[in-house]
Amino acid sequence: MNDLEKYFTENTGRLIHKWKHYFEIYDRHFSRFRGTDIHMVEFGVSQGGSLQMWKEYFGPDARIFGIDINPYCKKLEDEQIEIFIGDQEDRSFLRSLKEKIPRIDILIDDGGHTMRQQINTYEELFSYINENGVYLCEDLHTSYWPKWGGGYKKRGTFIEYSKNFIDYMNAWHSVQSGRLSVTDFTKSVHSLHYYDSILVIEKRPIEKPFDLKTGTPEIPDFHPPTSPLKSLRGRLKREIERLTRHSTGK
Ligand SMILES: C[S@@+](CC[C@H](N)C(=O)[O-])C[C@H]1O[C@@H](n2cnc3c(N)ncnc32)[C@H](O)[C@@H]1O
């Protein structure tokens, strides 16, 4: 049991509500920030117990920011803990947080869990996360729950939306398609970690990837024979792509 789960299990203070398997995930991605002057933001304050847990876990130099729509949450402020009241679906409120919070190293979205709330929060704040920071959106099971706007493979769910991140991260390898380009996302995301109900995005400045070889070859390379029909199809496809690019000026 890691320190976070121990804290949670032994908690007799303010209420914390988390799924049991989340603690291993938090510790895996957050432990490197312990003992630093980390700035953490958690959407979803509820009774304030998780903010107390983060404060204890990260230590005395950490600053913890909680966001909630419930005005009573403001009462739960404490040393190292600031709370802002607003609706995470409201883009102008989300943008205003950048003026109030000087830096974000970790953002946890444990707010209202609707599709719009999760997408708006990601779209407004992801680029504001520190270049070596972590974005964690939890309770993604709502992407499958109709009451929250979810449904299996339903367009507009956060899960479906986030599946595009896999392409954006790999855009270096598909620029020739003309449909995918290298963006800030490609250049700032090191890895995507999908767990049950959680997506963790680890940021890191990324250079164009390249491959290298070391050692000495011992056997000849093998090139499987291509059927004449297959190679003709390939040539035709490349020619169509070239002409399309030429006519659209791309
Ligand atoms: C799951 S609870 C948070 C649990 C807390 N993080 C914990 O670990 O104990 C969800 C919280 O999100 C808040 N919330 C719901 N809709 C919201 C919205 N649109 N904007 C901001 N907060 C919202 C609720 O008031 C509630 O306090």
C-alpha cells in the first residue's frame, strides 16, 4: 500500500471519495513531485478531504488549488490550499484561472464528469500545464454512462475525443498523408496512459523522433516479394495522393 492509499485508509478527517485502484496510478505519476514546490489543481472539491490528502502527500512547499461549483467549498480553504468557485463547463471561468494560478504542474479533473465539462477543461487548460507536468482526467466511466452523456462509441464522449490524442502524438509519422500535422500537442506530449476510468497525459518537450543502428549486420536483409497487382495498386495510390496534393496546393 503506498502512502496515498495509507492516508486514505486511515483518514478520519474530511471526507475523501476515490475509487480504490486510483491510488496506485496517482503514485506512479505523481511521486516525482513530492517534496517540491509543486502547484496542483484539482477540479471537484466536494468535502475537501482530497485537497488535505494532496497537501500531506506533496509536502510543505506544495500549493494546492481546488475548483468547485459549490460556493460552500470556499470554507474548506486552509494553509497551502486555495479554492476557486465556478463552473468548469464555462470557458471564460476556466480561462480566468490562468490569471489566479501562477503555474500548474498537475491537473486532476474530478469535477462534474460530464462530457462538456471534461472537454472544455482540457481544451482551455491543457496548454497551460507546465511543460513537464501531468494532466489526469478521472472517472472516465461516465463516457459510457448515458446519464452523463456517455455511450459506447458515442460521438462527443471524452473517451472518443481522447482517442484522437493517439494520432496527434504520432503525427510525425503521417505528415505525408496531408490529413495529420505536427502540432503543439505532438511536440509537448511524451506519453498517454489509459487505465480503467483514468487517462494520464505526461508532458515533456519532444523533438522529431529518429532511429539509429548500432552493431554489425551478419545476415542479408529479407525483402518479401510484392505481387505485380499489389505494387501497381501502390503506385496508383501514391500517384492519386500526389495529384490531390498538387490540386489542393498542399
Ligand atoms: C466527485 S466529487 C469530488 C470528490 C473529491 N475530489 C474527492 O476526492 O473527495 C465532484 C465535485 O464536483 C463538483 N462539480 C460538479 N459539477 C461541477 C461543475 N460544473 N464545475 C465545477 N465543479 C463541479 C461537485 O460540486 C462535487 O463537489
